Amino acid sequence: MTDTFWPPDLARTRESKYIVLIQSLRAAIRSGELQQGLRMPPVRELAWQLGITPGTVARAYKLAAEEGLVQTTVGRGTFVTGEMMTEAAPAPLIQPAETVGVDFRAVRVPDTGQDKVIRRLLATQAQNGTGELTDYPTSETDGHARRAVVDWIGPHRAGRFGPEEVVLGLGAQNTVIVALQSILHGATPVILTEALAYPGWRHAARLLRADLVGVEMDEHGLRPDRLEEALRRHGGQVLVTAAEVQSPTTIRTSPDRRQEIARIARQYQLQIVEDDCFCITRPEDAAYRALCPERGWYISSLTKSVSAALRFGFMVVPEAQAATARQVAQSTFYGLPQPMIDLAAELLNSGEAERIRAATEARVLALVKSAVNILGQWNIRWRPDVPFIWLRLPQGWRGSTFARACEKEGIRIKPADEFALADGTAPNAVRLALNANMPTDKFEGALWRMSELLSQPPGSVDL
């Protein structure tokens, strides 16, 4: 083992040691550095050698076995095999809609005629527009869009605020990053989030050189006792959370739980960034910006309810942080393009955005009903207003193996592993985004095939 480049040097890495280990193991086996039939070091020996926990090594070995890279035999050890899967190139964060198979990975807004509406408004804008299109956007030229956002959110959801507390961004992901840039400070800042979380938050933390610490959830949302425990152990400047629609689990944090988390935020001087982009309805529960306006950041976009093509995101920030957040946004991308600002404002002010949002809500409800009718016999968590389903797998299946079995059938899904934090654990579950933009027979046929696969775990039939 000492004559190869493997195992990796994990002493200085700030990435997940588990991820670095499994990536290095894959690369070494596929490159021939670790040859077929070679006996791998025992778990405890390799853990001692790398200075990491045995659990991290055991998890890497287990995933490698599921991928066919190694084979573990009780009493003999773990050996490199020759039955390696073809290594795929790293997947881009944004992928085109499937044209042949069925894509249940990405949540896409339904086509409810918004293309024609947007093109019509663009044509009208081109004919009747009077604004200057030669200079950078400013707080004056985007003011009408920020006022439209105030009306779109409404008077109760994010508490009392005006256009001065609204900052625009290039979609929710970009807006979350701007919020974190405005909040974080120090050499090694700490971000807290749910133990299973939207992968984009991991990317944001990595870009900002911040440590990401997971906090346990239950059926009512983030657990306050675990949040306090994490704050005492790790500190933390900000909590990034999705209280209304949590991806991937569909959990809604209860009002009482939100009140308790707001109390903890005040006690520990914690900022709360709430990403509400998956919410496509008009909920009545108060966001954290309403519960603790001095430290609550409410973020959403038109991506999941109107159109992802617009890249129109927005956040309502604490009044004391508004100037800083605007400056960070301007320093990062100089503001949204003025034509996009004008178009989004017209969509919001004309009522077209609300019409599209309502049509999206109705379409999602129909998709959820269809999916629940087909998969209802399995352990699923769903809501009529959420465009994805959380499926806990029956005994015999793991998230990664079920995803591979589905992919052989032309069906792409997201296993829970993709939502787990670097050093966290993932349940045997998958998230199914209910892609609206495909024929009904194709959509339902894929779900029926998945149901058949669930009833035939590995070992019961030849997949």
C-alpha cells in the first residue's frame, strides 16, 4: 500500500474526509494503482493510518462494495474486484430536461403557458419601453421590481417590511450566497443546517470556505435541543433552513417549533436564512423574518412557481443589514439585468405571475395525487402542495442500489446520499421530483415500474 498514491493524505483537507476517501479509492482502483484481487487494509488499521474514525472508513468500504469496486467476505476481508462500473463525468448542477428517459431528479416548474406570456410581455416591453438600457442597474432602476416583490410576498409572511429591505438576486441559490456573504466573518465561519439538506447549500458553504454542521430533524422540523447542542459544540453565525417545504423530506416546521428556534437565535446571536423557494402556495405560518425581524432573512424566487428561465430571486433582510446586503449584491454581480428587472416587475404587477403560480399549484396537486395512487402502498411522505415525494425504501434496498436499478430502466432519481452532509448519514430513501412536463402515460408508467422494483429487492429476482 505504501508504494501507491493511495490512501490519500487527509491531514490538511477541509473537504469531507469520507468524500475524499471514497473518491480516492474509486480513482486508485480504476487507474490500476489498487489492482484486482488486492486485499484492502482492515477498517481499524486504515482509520488509524489516516487519522479518521473507523466509521468513516467502514462507510467508504460499504459504498465501494455497493458500486462493485470491492467485495467484502466475512472472515477474509475486503478485496478489490474487477467488476467496476463505468465512471461517469461529474454531473452539472443544472441538467437539461430528459428527452428519452424519465427525470425524477430535478424539480421543474410545470408548463402552464408562461412561455407565451413572457414573450408577449417582452414584445410589449420592446415596443413601449422608455427606460435607459445603457447603464448599470441601480436602486432607483430596480425600485419598481422591489415594490412588486413586497406586494407578491404580502403583509404577513415575512413581517413588516418595505422595498428598502428587499434585495434582488439571480435566483434563490445566488441570493442565499449573497446573504451568507453578508453575514459570515472570520477565518473559519460555521453554517448550521438540517442534517439532510438541499445540496446547493453544501456548494455555497464550500465556495465560502465555511464549515457546514448538520442539525437533527424530526417530524416537526429542526430539533431545538439539537440546535442548541450544535451551537455549544461548534458555534455558528447562521442557520440556513427551509421551514415551510424542506427538501428532500417535505417536512414543514411547526409554528411552535419556529418560535422556539427564533428564541434560540436571539439567545445565541444567530442569524437565520430561510430558503422558501420550494413553496408554491400562500401559507399562513409566519417565516423567521416575521418572528425575529432583527435576524431573519427570507429568501425566495419565481423559479419553482413561475419560470426558472427568469433567474429572478429576492430576499427580505433585517433592516439593519439592508445596506450591507445591497453592497454585497452589487459587488458580486452588479445587479440583475435591467430588462429582466422590468419583465419580472410587469409579471408581478399585471397579475400574470399569480395566475401562473395558481396553475402551477393545481398541476402539482394533480401530479401528487397520481403518484400517491401508484406508490401509496410504500412508505412515502408527501404533501399536496409539494412537487416531490420522499420515499423510504423497503428492506433489501439501499438508496444507491435502487437509483442504479431505476437508471437501468431509464428512470433517474436522487438517493438520500445526495442530501446528506459530508460527515452525516443518510437513510435508505430517495427523493422523487414529480416532473410535470412529460406525457401522463410516461409519468405514470415510470412510477408503476418503480413500484415493481420496490417489490423485488436484490436477491429476490435477477435485476
